[in-house]
Amino acid sequence: MTQSEQAKPFNPNEHMMQLKSKDGLKDYLPVQWRICWFREACPQGTIETEMVHLDMDKEMEEEAFVWNNEKRRSEKVMKTGRGVAIFRAVVKDGKGGIATGTKMEKAVSFGDYVEKSETGAIGRALAALGYGTAGAPELNEGERIVDSPVDSQERQTSAPTKAELVTEMAIRAAKNAAVHAGIINAEWPEQQRRAAWQRLISDACGAFIPQDRMTAPDLAKVVQFIEEKQQRAG
């Protein structure tokens, strides 16, 4: 890396993803890039997290949609799992600014629900302090696209509509993030990269979802999975 590249200020637009929702395209800046942005802009800033609640025995339910290859459509099923976690994050910019974020995640949604709860809380606190997307969809309680396992309460049992599907640009951005995180090696043969991407989707979503059937909440799960793998590796 050259000195000019090292001195180049962080540009969040270079790492922005666009996810489709029923209200149209929404910008999404992954938490890993929010942290990079914050660290550069606020070298004296701090990020603190606290586990507010952890119950590994509490049984929770969640509606899920599983792709049925025979019927060529998504089918609604009810999943159950034991475990729920709530994290609170406090972000201080070192200049007097302060924001908090709280996030709950369930084991029925993610195997690593504790880590996802902490990451989501950090993402919300950073967004509240201004290090996120202009619309800050994660702060809209009616639409859980960012840092969340499911979409809004209304979701169809049939195959996703065209408006619900993610764009090719958003998928490419997620694949680039997977390369950056070391999950996929750009030097691998195409077949190996494709297989690694399919495994990544299965690990993040609990089942493989064809790319042409992937919705915004599905891709949000994949992005979260990438972020947390990178955090653990770092």
C-alpha cells in the first residue's frame, strides 16, 4: 500500500450496500466499516458493550421460510430454540458526543446469537451517533432489515416478489466483504469460490438459498455472519 493510499480518508460510500425492501432500495453500511469510519474520525473515541441479559434456557419461537426445491417456492415453518441475549453498547466520540444502542437476538435465529446481539448493539449505537446510513433503517422499529434475522412482520408464504429480492450489486458487495474477511480467496478457481459462497449462505441462513431467491433479510444474515467471522479472526 502506498503512502497516498494510507493517507486517503475513509469514504463510507465505497463500502455501502443496497438492499431491496418493500419501500425500495435502502443503503446499508456493514458494522465493520462503521467501526473503521468511527476509529478514523474519532481516535479518542470509545466503544463499550454490556451484556444486559442472557438466558440460555428460555425457549423462543420464530417463523422461518425454507426453500422447497420440489415446489419451487418458499414455505413457512415454525422454528424453536433455547437461548436469548440482549446487549447494550455505548459509543463516545471523545468530543462530547455519546449514543447507546440495544439489541436482542435469539438462538432460534442464529447459532452465535450472543455475538450477533453485541454486534447489532454496536451498529445501532454508531448509527445513532451518525456513523451509519442516512436513513438509518436499523433505527426504524417497523423494518428490521439491518442487523436483524427477519424482515418486517408481514412476509409472504409464496416465493419472494421481485421487489423483495436483493440486487446483483448488493450480492457482489457481500461477496467482496467475504473476500476481505478471508472467508473466500479471490485466487481460488471459480468453482471453489462458488462452493464457498454457497456454504457461507447455508451457515448464515441455516439452509442454502438460491441467489435468485435471496431477499434483503437473507443477505443481512450473510453480512452479519461475515462481520462476526472477521471480528473473531481479528
